[in-house]
Amino acid sequence: MLCRCVPVVALVVGAGACLQPPSIEAPPLPDDALPRVEGLAPIEDEDPAIDAVAYTLSARAADAELVTNAAPVQAWTFNATVPGPLLQARVGDDVTIVFTNELAEPTTIHWHGMRVPNEMDGVVEGEMRAVAPGETFTYHFIAPDAGTFWFHPHVRTNVQIERGLYGMFVVHEREADAPDVDADRAFVVDDISLDDDGDIAPFGVNMMEDMHGRFGNALLTNGSDAVATLSFAPGQVERWRIVNTANARTMILRFPGLSVRQIGADGGLWPQIACSPKEEIELPVGARAELEVRLAEGSTSASLSSVVLALDDNDDVVEIEVPLAEVELDATLETSSRAGHTANPTLALLDDGPATHTLTLSGANVPGGIEFTVNDFAWPEHEDWTVPQGELQIIEVVNRLGMEHPFHLHGQFFQVVSRTGEAVDDTGWRDTTLLRGQQRMRIATRFDNPGMWMIHCHILEHEENGMMSMVMVEPSSGHDM
Ligand code: C2O
Ligand code: CU
Ligand code: CU
């Protein structure tokens, strides 16, 4: 039997060096430029056309200064930075990414959450091959949905993501739907497991890591453990996009001193009726949250914090709130009169119904380690499951283990329609959602994107140890792929 203990980590809490607050008066952008997203360095768009973007990425080893007052970490990176550069497009844009693998091992880029054509999904299955060392592959697709997405390899995923291969991809709404905010800001939250010398700790050498996934001992926000201080003008309102790129750690985020409304998740912005104030958000690995953020009434300093469990001096497990970013009121700045998120994008969600398919997540100890399974198969073994394109499926996902699994489906969005044992709080379209130990849930999806799509737990050690399957969506006739 697998145990259900809570992984406890001693966190190396950063020295808390303060970064310069970003200037609020940013220089004006040219008319056709994409909106500015603070927090990450954007990549340069090489296509001058207004409805197309072209980017060049390479995967390569590079030193990354992740931890303050420590030697740089020998990372694997997209374009020599951790996270990789911010990729952006407008919904409907033609996107070209020329990707070269400069690593010594095969890799790919998967566009997590983006409903791209199957052959652009960056997985290694069927006809789809990995990009060999030295090889170049061009990814090309139309950005189908507005929202906050991310990209990462899909080969030895636990190792390659942990070493630094991940980045955010923002697909902007057309102007009318975009929130009216003082700033649009990205937070890529991660943890990394470093050894005593400050190097990336070896992989696959500990049983806890195989079982619960790899938990880091340093928290990184946009590639650093430094805590940035943001100055807010009176009345300032921002849009925050948060993605959890950790291997295994579900992030519990709190907002002391802030007034926060969740306005979207994986599949973009929600209409007002679905947006609600939040004091805490649980963000499973792979998932995204979109927030509308203001300083709370009367508060002059605040933070975005992550709750982690640690051992105190008596070896008791305690909760600590680690600040990821600080917010301070600067009363000398001009008062903002921005309205925030007021648009009402349509959200035609699917209803519950009898299950048309069941996916059972399980696992067992086997000689030499742990094997995780979906419907009793450990990847690359998998069940044959074919659905016709466009068919509504209600999938019952059953967790037979005591540990949680962030469930992820490629190529489509789904709606969580019911859960046992807890209320459904899964407004909007998702591609990743948490299934707790011994629980079950039903998700509804219309398989409208044809091809062979992966289904897996996003705890990367579970995925790599077998908890992955696939569904074949047969193109309907008259539909060209
Ligand atoms: Cu983040 Cu198979 O995906
Ligand atoms: Cu994915
Ligand atoms: Cu799992």
C-alpha cells in the first residue's frame, strides 16, 4: 500500500533581497504592439504582420541565478533564462515558433492548455517524434483561445521542467474584452530541489520523491527567490496571471492586505457572475489562476504569499506564509480610475450526466519502485479509447490512492461537473484540476479537437512512472484537420 503522509520540506527561505519596483510610467508602445505584461521579459516578435507572431526558441544549458546570495544553478533553459521568455499573441493570431534543441538529449515543446492541432502538441506518440539534439522543429498554429497558458517539454518531463525548461504564453483578448487595469502581471511560481552545494538535487534517488513527486526546498517566483516590491497608486487595480510550474507542489496562495477577485482560470476570463472574492486559492501544478488585485480598504502594505508546511524547532509540522511579492501603497502617485474586469465573456458550460467513460487512477509497489496506472495500464501501455470528434463525454475520474492527483487533459478544455466529498468550485474551462485522495469527480468535454491526446497526472513523477493514458479523437468527415 502507498502511504498517505504529507510531504514535509524544510524551505530555504530567500534572503528577501528587494528588487527595484517596476516603473508605472512605462514608455508608450507602438500601435500594433502586444499589451505589456510585467514580471517576465518578452521575446522579440520577428513577424511584422499585425496578426502573426514569430519566435525563435532554443533549449540549452545555461547558468541561472535562482537563489539570492548563492552560486548560479546549472540549469536547462529556453533562451538562457528561467523561466523562458514570455511568449505572447492575440487570440486568432498565426503563431510560428522555430525551435532548436541544443541539449544533449531529445526534447519537445508542449503548449499546455492551448488547443493546437495534434501534430503541434509536442508529445512523443504515434507519428510524433521528439526533437533530437541539434535538430530544429517549427511549431505552427493559430492561437485558438485567449488566456494564460504555458510551455514545457514532454520528454523526461520531471527532469526537464525541474531543470528550468518552462515559460508562460499569454494569449490576449481582443480589446473589448480585456480588463481595464493599471498593469497586467505574470507570476510563474515554482519550487526547486537543491542539494547542499546549491546544485539541482539528483533525481530518482528517494522513495518519497517517487511516491509523492519531487518537492523543492526553494520557492521561485519568475525564476528567483527574491521578493519583488510593487508600488500601487491609490485605487490601482491589476490583472495577475499565475501559473504553477512545480513538479508536484500544490500551491496554496494567500493575499494578506489585498482585495482579490478570481476572474479566470485555465481557459480564460469568466463573466462577472462567476467571479468571486478570494482570500486563498489552491493552485495545482499545471493550472492557472487569473486575479483582479487591489489593495484592501485601508491597507498600505500587502503581499502575495504561498503557504507551505515546515518543521519547527520541536519538529512539529507548522504552516508558514512565505511572501512571493510585496505590495506597498505609494500615496504620492496619481489615483487610478481604472474599472478592472467588467466584461461578460460568454461561458457556455456543460452539464453533468451519466458517465460515458471511467478513468481509474491507481498504483502499486513493484520490484524496483512504484508504478502508477490509468485503468490498470502503466504508460506506455494504455487502453484503447476512441471517441468521435464533437461527441460529448462525461468522464468519471476515480482516485483509488490516498494521494492527490492534478488531472490534465491535452487538446481540449473540460468542465468539472461534479465531485464527491467536496463542493464543486471549478468555474470555467479547465485543462487541469486537482483530484484529492480517494475521491472521484465527473468532467464533461466535447472532444472537438481531433487527434491523439494525452491524459495524465501532472505530478511529473507520477506521469513519468506510468500515470498517463491517451484518447483518440476520430476526425468527423467533412472536418479538415
Ligand atoms: Cu503540462 Cu502533458 O502537460
Ligand atoms: Cu498539457
Ligand atoms: Cu498523480
